[in-house]
Amino acid sequence: MNTSSQTRLLLWKNWTLRKRQKIRFLVEILWPVFLFIGLVWLRRVNPLYRQHECHFPSKAMPSAGILPWFQGIFCNANNPCFRHQTRGELPGVVSNYHNSILARFYQDSQELLLNDTEFHQLGRLWHEATIMNNFMEMLRTNPALVAGKGLKVEHILKDDEGLTSFLLRDAGLSEAVVYDLTNAQVRVEQFAYGIPDLTLKEIACSQALLERFLIFPSHGGLYGVRNAMCALSQQGLQNIEDVLYANIDFFKLLRLVSHDAFSLHALLKS
């Protein structure tokens, strides 16, 4: 049987089946017609309009950072379409919200916590304060380790200190007395339990108390400081104390104390 005969038989078979199943035949004819009519109706109901080029906001991946990633998810939930190029499409930019309030707050927080030198100084201060606390505890338990040693006053003053000029100009002390004071060494072990409950007048007028808290370069310096300081009024001594506290560089103090603490720790280990 040739191809044409097979084709005629197949068409006759299909036609016979359609005549026997008239409903199926009508559905097969009308269903495409209804679909075509529906498409024509939709085309007439919704007229054509010109759609401009769409630029969608960029959505950063988690590797770009936590904030850009969350902004890309929540701020672009409706997937808006912009006529012009968005900022996130520029090379090297991962977010369209670089200038948002939240982004600026996040950036300022990073600068404060990671790049601000003052914040790092706070961490350094806490670390050195801990070392100083350990050092003071060591002084309470082993005061003999630092007996006769001290911190020179001029070593703990600020680089631009004004104590020397105040003592010379306002307090009226001589250069020799000022030299002996700034080159005296403070006995750290005397402050292991805090600042003694003594007035400045009592300390300044007592040779024993001066020797208890300070180590002078010479006995002559001790006598000169005692005579000059004892002649001052209580208010004058209080002014000297205030200026001294204002000119102390506490970072230098903590650094020197830390150095002494490490030295004592090594000495105890040996």
C-alpha cells in the first residue's frame, strides 16, 4: 500500500470518528474559535501603550554587606521600574540607598567604632586601667618590691604642660624649687590603699611626710621645697594641686605603671 492510500484511509478513519462523536467534533472546532475571539476582545479592551525602558534597583548579595543585602530585599519588594539608569547600575556601586538615613547612620557608626581614634583610646584606657588595677593589687601584697622607687613628676606631665610656668609666675616659687619639685619621684607604694586623708598644708610643712610621699634629688632640695611650700596659703596649695591634676597625662602615667607592672611580674616569676 502506497503513501497516498495510507493517507486517505487515515483521513477516512478520523472523519468517521468525528461523525460518530458529534459533540467532541463541535468542541474541537469551537474551542480554538473561542480562544481567538477572547484574544481579539482583550486586544480591543486594553489598547496598546508605549512602555519605556525599565531599570530595576540593584539587589546586593550577602557578600556586599548586611545592610545593602537587607535594603535590596525589603526596599525593592515591589520591584519598581525606573525610566532612567539607577545609581546601583554604576560600576563599583552595590546599593541604591547609599545616601539614605539608615545607610548614613550605619556608616557613621562604623567610623565611630572602627576608625575613630578617640574610641580606640577608650579601649586602650580600659586595658591600661586593668593593668594599673593589677599593679595596685601587687603593691598591696608586695610593697617592698617598689620601696625606694618612684615615678618622676616631669615624666607624667603633658608635653605642653603649664605647671612649670604656673609655679614660677603665679605661685612665686624659685627656679630651684620648681626644678626639685618636677624632678622629684612619687612613691607609688604610698598610694596603694588610696589617697591619704591629709591636707596639703600638713604635707608641705612636714619633712617626714614629704619624704614619705616624694623622693627628692638631694636633701637640700627637700628642705628648699618644704620651706617654700609651707610658706604658701592653703588656697595657694590647692591651686597648685588643681593645676597639677590638669597637666597630668594619664596615658603616660598608665604606660609607666604598666611598664613597672610588667617588670614586677617578671621579677616575681624569676
